[in-house]
Amino acid sequence: ASNTSVCGTRCVDKDGDGHDAASPYCETGIDCDDHDPESTTTAEDADCDGVVTADDCDDTSSRYGARALDGDCDGVPDARDVCPDKADPEQLDSDGDGYGDLCDKCPAVADDQSGDACKDSDDDGVPDVDDNCPSVPNPAQLDLDHDGRGDVCDDAVKFDEKTDGGCAGGGGAGLGLGLALLALLALLGRRRLRGLLVALGVAGLFGLGGGACGDGTPAKRPIGATCEAAAECVTGLCGGGYCLEPEADDDGDEIVNRVEVQLGTDPLKADTDGDGLNDGAELANLQNVDTDGDGKPDSLESATADSDGDCIFDQYDAQDGVNNSDLTPLFDVVCRQEGVCAAAVSLLSVQCTPGEDPVCDYSQVTGWEATETLCDGLDNDCDGLTDEGVAQGNCTPEVESLTLEPATFSVWATLSRSVRVTANYVGGGKAVLTEGLTWSSDATGVATVSNGVVVGVADGTAHVTVTHGTVTASATVRVLGTCPPGEEVLVGGASCVGVTGDLLAHYRLDGDGKDASGNFANGSVVGAEPTADRFGNARGAMAFCDAGDRVEVVSSRHPLGEVTATWTFWVRPTADSGDDAVFSAGGLGDDARSAVVLTGGDDCLAYVGGGNDVASDGMCVPPDRWTFVAVVKTGQSLSFYVNGRLSATGAAAAGQDVTSRLLEIGLGAIDADGAVREQLCGALDDLRIYGRALSDAELLTLYHLGGWADVGTEDNPARACDHVLGSGVADGDGAYWLDPDGDAAGSGAPFLGYCDMTTGGGGWTLAWVYGFTAYGAFDTPANAVTPRPSWPASGADVPVSTTAPAGPGTPGAIDWALWRHLGETMRVTSNVNDHLVCRPVRTGAGVESGGSLAMGTGGPVSCTVVSEVAPACDGVAPTGVGWGPYGPSFAGPDLYYYFDGSTTTNWPTHDPCGEDAANEVRGVTTPGGGLWLRHAP
């Protein structure tokens, strides 16, 4: 018998009870009648799941019976469903062959009936419609240069530089992992086999994506990776050939990358057309202005180039390829039209001499002067200013008042400050005066003044007065007093720097090698260049990196013998792989020098003294960030401080004997043959050398000099929690100010984030805290994680959060676009599943390989169970990360953590066995979990 109302004509009824055996549907191949193929009386089990009360769409647990009366739950019974395996309420069947498009291997071939008879000209198992070389068998579909033409048909396989020679991923390891996992899943026959494969990403799973050799869909590329299309980038934005952060402004032209790509300008070049005008200035109100109306926006058309040689700059030339004699388009560009020219615009004309820039002819304008010489109250050069440059000498206009800048200020005793005088004329106009001025002070014992330069004498307040003719003006100066001997003056501060005594040298490195201690041990700059300091002052520090870059002090005051000293400095190293000497004093022989070196690729602190070397036991300086370092040596004892806090101690061997006064700042030494040792690559500022051991309080004073705040505070946000930890200022678990992308604006504005500074070495940033929508019905479609981060999940319907969680018990998520800055080492915690620490497994060169929730990539991971929470399956850990339309997952062998964001399909697996089963902990009062990130390890 055949029950066509249930299974169609493809099923048989072994025991003749009217209930069909659904062998094409049920993996067991048994009769669909309560597992009893010999009985004709037992109740119908339509979906072979052991539940006889309803079909799959109505069972209490829809996870059982993937093949039911309506196995895909799309509202269409399997008997009439053109694709019973996949939900398709619209029943699309383009070729009318009875197989829905979602199940049909060849939806455009109408005569294949089975859905399997697609045309395959080369008989390689790949239908012609999908074959990158349909005439030559190539089942692997290799296409190393990603040009869409299979390698077996490609005359010239040109490797794509963005994949590091087309084979950056290696592919072999990933292929083995992918095949093994696919085989295992096929044997298990889990209900979400196809969903898992989609989630894990076939390309990442088989080592074919992210630049690996093969034909799979490439993994999404991270920020900074090369690209040709937006679809290649995890951020969805490709500009200038690179994957970019949409809301960042990489070229500093005040237009975010996303807008530049939309408008066609180069997001990596502040002046796209090279005419000296910033793109932000040319894109008025973020519109592509086209001054000459030729269809080329000003931002892409130069205002200084002249392609056709007709003297009309391209931006103003509607016919760039035609030599025109009419120079009218340049009239408003080169002709000033204010002052005496305002009423004589018709008399102006544009003139051009071949090979020279066009100019305006003002010769017919009455009163015109190229440079004003007449003191007549007129704007003779038509620039909008009246009698500028003629106020002194050529005429004596009537001065109405004087303005002093600054009008109120402070100065230290023995230091000076200049005051500028501006004359305001009767009838308008003004000019800076430097002549015909008389200066005086009402308290010369406090401050003196001469030619506008005020010099502090002693603590107190004075008023300095300037007179020009009959007009006077005054400024108030507060003299802060004299710093005690040995103390340093903080210009603009309210007190002296309280670090007294034995300051042997202070190299501010403000663009030079001068010693600011008063001991005149000046150095010479060789190769190093000025750079911005930690406060943003343009020439406040020195940058070193090229071989030989240094500040050399031939005769320093560095202490000799077995050194007792304190060295303090600010350093911002560039990430590299070598040893970087901050300074080295003395000779090159054993025990003959005293140096501080940042060792290895992690730039860990070490004192180097020949046979007296002492490492700081892992205290390292983070790259590309300013860090205050102090090393205190008293005889053989050494203490290392980072950002004013004691970080490590050690002891050197006895017998050091520094004999040379040579001091090299920025490298270790230059050998006799010219070879450079331990070249610093990075920026350095404020190197101080004391002949004694400074106290902890004194070091904190120097650290906060200039108002510098601790890392992780509102005034100095950290990039991530491990940045706070590495800065030595962490004060236990809790809230710290973070600015992951460092732009202090937009979606990346600083915020309070929660940091775990104790678990597993600390430095964990809490990126996400979630709960469940239907914990009591855990394995039903109604259950999902909530809220979800702003990661890509087109099928998810739970709320999205971009608000950082205040703590482990507060749901929320840091904006997912910022996660890549927080680190790729992942820690997953939950009170219903085991805790994991996972790291991406790199199968190729670059960050685009390996599974990462921070980077949005699917692929293998190395996971360790760090806390057993669920009683089932101790020690099982997942091996892969995957991404699907409802959210990412950890899997191995099957789903372990599935962050399902849909309340209409699937459910959020939390299975410590990795079997995609309901093995989560039950009965938890406030169930949920969290994701933490940090940089390796």
C-alpha cells in the first residue's frame, strides 16, 4: 500500500497498516508507525522521531524528525513540497521539473527531472553552469589568480598580490580539517548539517578561503588588507585598494572613508587630485561640486593643472582637451573684487603668458596698488584689508586703541614671555605694531619688560604697560617664583617639579640634543627626526629607526663605576622584531656599559651592563603607545617602573666598571666597522639621568608631569583592557575608559568598559553579555540569545546592542566594528555551558585566516576548557568558528556554542559535548553568558 497523502509515491508500507515507511526521509529506514514495522495497530509516527502525538512542526521538540509531514516547517506538506528539505513557502520551481530551486542542482534545466542531470560537458562532476573550465575535467576547480578562469584553462595564471602569490593560505591543513569534519557530520546525520557547513564556511573549513589556494569563497578580509571589491572586506568597505573602517578618516581630510568611497575620492589621499586643496575643502557640504560643469567633480579635477595648455586650470575648464582663448572661467579665481575693485569689476581682465600662471589685469582700476603704500583709508590691493603694511612709516593713521596678547599670563622667575601689540585704527583696520612703543612695569622687583619681552624676577603680580603716542594698554603678569636648586621648571604650571637633587642630564629631545639640566652636556643629533610628543606638540620628541639614528653625547655626566642612578624616559616603540636600545652609556667591553634596552619583538625591559644584564621578567612596553619608564639602580639592585608603578625587580652581578662618558641615545653602539647595534625604532622623549635612586613618589610626579593622566582614565583612554594592564596602572576588575580605535569620535568615541584584570593573567575586555529569550524552552525556535552584537546576521531578529556592558551581569555589547581592536583571543563564559579560551589557528599568512569572532572570519580555532560548568562531557572543546545568517558558532564535532539570534528558527546550542544536543545546565535563575577579548596570549 502507499499513503500518498503523507509521503507521496516514493514510500512503501511494509506492514500494510496504511502508514508509509519514509525511508527516503528517515535515516533509519524504518516504517513510520511507532518504530514497529510488523504491527498494524500502533499509532502513526509520521516523522520517525519517537513522538506519536504530532508531526515535526507540532512536536514539543522540533529538533527531532528532520523529515516529517512538513519536515521543513514552511507550511507546505512534504507530499506537495517541491523542496521538502528547505523552507520555501513560495515553492519556486523555475524549470518546472518538480524540484524546487532551493533543492535543484540545475534550477534552469527543465528536463533533468531528478535535479541531478545538469549538463557536465567534461564529466568532472561540476555542472557547466558552475564550472570555471567546462571543457577540461577539473573537479577541484582551482583558480589561483581568482580571475574566474580555471587554472587548467588559463593561459597565464597571474598571482594576485592580495593573496601573497595566490597561495597565502597554504590550504593543505584546512583541507584536511574540512574533509574530516564533513565526513564526521555526514555520518552523524545531524539535523543542521547543511546549516553548520554554511556557518563554518566551506572556504574557511577546507583551507580555500582568505587567500588560500582554491576556489572557495574567500574569507572576509580585515582592515588594512588589500581588496578589489567591498564584498571581500569584513567591514564591507573597499577603498584605495584596501579594506577600510567605514567611519574612520584614514587620510585626515575630515571626510570619513565611507563617504569618500561613495563620492569617488581617494580615502587614503587627503588631496585626491593633487592640487593642494584638501578633499574636505573641495567637497562642500559633502557634495561633489563641479565648478565647470563638465561632469568631473572638483575633488577629482585639479585646480592647478592645465591639461590642454590654454591657461585655464582643469577644475574651471569645461573642455579639458580643447585649447580655448576665452579665459573668462578664471575671472573669479584670479581677480580680487573687493576694495577699489568692487565698483570696477568690468575693468578687470585675465591675462596669461604661455608657461606662466594666469594673472588678473588691474591696470584700468583707479587707485589700484599691488602693494599698499597710501594711507588713504582704502583697500587699494582689493584683498579686503585696508592700509595693511602702511600703518608705520609711510603714514600715521589715528590709533583708537591697543590690544595686548596675552592680556593675562604667568611666568616663572628667570623665564620670559613675549607680548604682542595690535593697533586698532579710527574708522576700522588694524595692524601689529613693533615700533614707536614705550614699555614699563609697575613692579620691577616682580617683573621687568623690554621691547615686549617680560622677564619674571620674583614671586608676585605686576602690570606691564605699553604706550603708543597718547594711547596705552596694560597686561597682568603673575610671577610664580624661583624653583629651588635642582628642581625643574614646568612652564605654565602652578609649582615647580618636585624632583630635586643630582639631576645629571635632561634631554627634552624637542628637535635637538640639548641638555636642559643646566650641566651643558649637550648632544648632537645624527639622523633622528623631530616628531610629536605625547601631548601632540609637533616637535616635542625625536623619532629614530634608520640605522645610525641617534643623539650622541661625547662627554656626558653619566655616572661611572658600578652605577647608582635613575633613568626615566617616555618611549613609543614601533612594532619590530629586534632589540631597541633607549640609551647606552660607556664602552662596549664586558661590564663597561650601562644601558636600557627593549628586548625582542615584545619590547620587554632590560638593563644591559655586559655581564651585569638583568631582564625585567616579562615587563614589556606596548607598541605605538607612549609609556613612561623608569629604571632605578642602586649598586647591584635594579627596579623597573612602568607608568610610575613598580613592575619588576632584579639583581645584577657585582663588578661593573663603566669608564667612558660616551652616551648614545637611540642605539646601543656603532662598532669600528660601522655596524649598528640595538637601533631604536620608535619615538623617545624626556630622557632624564639622576645620580641617585628616586623614590616612588618622585617617579609618580614625573609621570604626571604636564597633567598626564593614567591609562584607562577619561583623560587618557586605553585601547583595550590589556593596554591598561600592560601600563601598570590597573586597579583590579572594574570599569576603565576605553577608546579601541583611538579616534575619540563617532562610533569609536571613548566609553566605560568592563575589564577582568585577574582571570588567566587578566587584561580581558568584556565585549558582550547576553541572556536568552526562552530559556525554559531552550531547544525550541522561540529561544535565542539576546541582545546580539552588531555583527552580520541577516536572519536574526533579536535586538542589536552597541552599548558596552557595565559588568558581567548587565546585557549589552561593544560595537562589533571595534572588536578587532580588542584582540582575537576569545574567552567564552556562561552559567549553562563550560567556559572556553580560544585562539584562531592561522592556516595562512595574515589575519584573514583562522576562526575569529572579532574579525568575522570562519575557520579553525584552538580552544581549551578553562572551567567545567555543565556536568556532561568533561574536557571536550570545539575546533572551529563558523558564521551563518543567524549568528556565529563554535563547533567540533558538532555545534558547541551557537549564538542563534532568531526567534523563529533553530535554537542557541550550549552543549559541552559539542553534539548540538540539549546538554546545557537547567534551572539557572539568570541564565546567560559573555564574550571577553584580549590580544595574544
